[in-house]
Amino acid sequence: MLAARSLRHAALAAWVAVGVASCERDHRASREVSGSPGPDAAPEPVASASAVRAPLSVEETGPSGTRVRVRRPVTVRFDREVSSDERAAVARSVAVTPPGRLVPDWPDARTLTLAPAGGWAPGRLHHVEIGGDGTGVARTAWSFRARVPRPRSVTPGGGARAILTFDDAPARHHQADELLDVLRRLEVRALFFPTGVWARLRPAWVERAVREGHRVCNHTLSHVDLTSRRLTEEDVRREIGEGATDGECRLFRPPLMAIDERAERVAADLGWELFLWDVDPRDWDGLEARDLVHAVLGRIRPDAVVLFHVHAPNTVAALPELVARLRRAGYVPSWDPADSPGAVEAGQPGLREAPARRWADALRSLDGGTHGPASPSSLP
Ligand SMILES: [Zn+2]
């Protein structure tokens, strides 16, 4: 009786809420059906146990690929017709991460479509799973990535900076060299936040970065979570105190965006200034180059700090187009206030109030002039 009632309840609800709060799957939570009936809410006959037919198999699923349109519905084609009694339970067996509300439809008796009510999360990898134990559908799972739509407009830079920053340290060392090559060719001056361990092993790379106009700053000694309870205050002091620097940069960016009162106090104590970011295109997550360009252009503001990662797979490929389009929109791709004197000194009213000023202002303390290579003794 309980099963029959829950089937009836499911048949009445056309809005299927799927998804969970994080990538850790929780199918119980992700298969809840919301109470509000949708457009297909016509009552259907209660299914009896004897009406349940042979398990369904999935013949075809979609979409797939790395640049799926944000409104494209999920499609599942089954090996046989799905009776009206079965449909609600079949739709309920779908789980999607990250979460989103899906609207089910049956264009024909063998095909289920689920349209994302608010669109897929741009740039995110989506995992879809249908069926499994007790659902009457053989378990099938697949993934796709939603594209980042081209922004309708780009906020004008007005001669202000776009401050490109690159965190972490690649296992494949040539990635770090390649990045310097591309930045030199594009005449971009960037901020780097490698770990202290990585920078200590590569003094020549640090020297080259500084010689070519970049800054190398603190991202802790070994990329730890500074808020971890396993770390003593002494550990935190060592992690921050032995972070990378080019000898002049006093900017400190905590790994994993994890900062608490203790870490902030220790950093200030040691003379480091907290430096986060304004725009995070999630390049570490494997977005295609074109999506990275759109993600940054959609959120760029005068003097905004953009977060990239040296080890990200498509960042180097995205830079030529990104930098060209930033320049076309009136941005100077540099950390150095001296490179955008018009925007800073003339005090264009709109620019001074930009929220991005908070991080950009920290760069005023840096020496903007030509700067020789850091001496080995100044390296961490
Ligand atoms: Zn990091």
C-alpha cells in the first residue's frame, strides 16, 4: 500500500527536484519530489505491483561533450515503451549533480527528456545517473559539461588594470615556462603564487619571472589548509613565514581560500597582506579555453583580480584571445598601478568605487619600477 501511495504521489508531481548540495552523491536527498504539482499534474491510475513490467534498459543518453548549451535538455531513450504508470517513478530515478530542478517530458513512449529549469550551471561538469536498485531501470550514468555563454556585454575598463594572477605549481614543470613565454609574447605582467617548496627548488624560474615584470608572492610553504585543526600556531607561522616571495612582494594568498582569525593574525604579524581575487573562472576544473575567456569577460571590472592556476589544462590556450579582448574593452593586463596611470591618477569616478579596488589597492605597496632579479638569498 505504501508503495502504491508513493507511486501515486509521484505521478501527481511533474516537477522533479534532483541534485544534491555537493559532488558527493546522496541519492536519497536527490530524488525527492517537491509538493507543488506542475503542468502535467493530471491524476493517473494507481499502479499495482502486478503492473510493474520487466526492468527498463537505457539505449541512448544525451547530451555529451564539453560545451553543451545551458538550456539543452537531458534525453534518455529506453529499450521499450514506458507505460504511463511507470513514468513518474522512472523520472524520479534520475539524479543530477550539481543540483538543479528538472522538468520531465515524454515526447514519445520510449523517450524521457528533462529540461533544466534554470539552465545548467555554466562551465560546470554535470553527472547524470538514472535507475539503480529498486527503480525498475538498469543503472546508467554519464557526464557532460555546460558551456559558458558569451557575455552580452563587457564592463569597460577605462584604462584600469585587469590583474591576472596564477596560483600553484605544476607537476609538469614546462607548463610554468610555457606560461612565462606566452605572457612575454602578450606583454602581460602577472602575479604568481607558487608554493614555497616549488619556488625554492626553482630559483631560476623565479628570477626569470621577476626579470620579465612579474611578481612572485606567498601561497604558503606547502599548500596546506591553514584552518585545519591539526596545525598548531607554530605550523601556521612556518607555513606562512616560509612561503614564496621574490624578495619584495608581501602579498599572501591562502590556499583553498581557507583563512581564519588565527591565520590572518599570523600573516599580519609576519608582515603579509591578505590578497584574494574578484573573478574566478575555475580554470583548474578543466573548462575549455573559449569558456574561460567568456567566464572572465562576463565578470571583469576595472582593477579586478582574476584567479588562474599554473597547472590548469587550458589556461595558456585561453590567454591570447582573453588578453586581446581585455585590451579591446579598455583594460591594461598588468598588476602594476604605474601601467594604468590614467585610470588611477585621474580618478575616474566610476572606477574608484569598483569593488575590485579592495585587492587592487594592495598592489600600491609594490615597487612598480624596473626590478632586477631576486638574489638567491632573498628566496624562501
Ligand atoms: Zn592553491
